[in-house]
Amino acid sequence: MKTEIEREEIIKAINVLLTQAYDSTLDEILALLERIEEEEEEEDLKAYDKGKEDMLINGTVSWEEVKK
């Protein structure tokens, strides 16, 4: 995971390149980012469903057990 400063530097560099990009390139970048976002949402939902299924099969764990 990147630090806040690293993230800001990357975003600034991306913004510089984006301001110089052709419109068609911007459209492609937007489509790519939207696809990535959708994939991440799907992964999150799969992980949620898997966790929920695991709780139904194996039960839940108390906070005390987690801390051990």
C-alpha cells in the first residue's frame, strides 16, 4: 500500500499525462478504469458471499477467540 505522498505524486504525474492525451486515449483510459472498478466490485461481492457461506457452515467466531 502506498503512502499518501506517493499516491499524490502518482496522481499528479497521471494528470500531467492526461492533459496531453488525445480524446480517444481519454475514452480508452476511462473504459479501462471502469472495467477495473467493476472487477474489484465483483471480487468484493464474491469474498463477501464466501465469508457468509463459511459462517453458515462453520458458525461464527467470538471476538475473544479472534484476539487469541
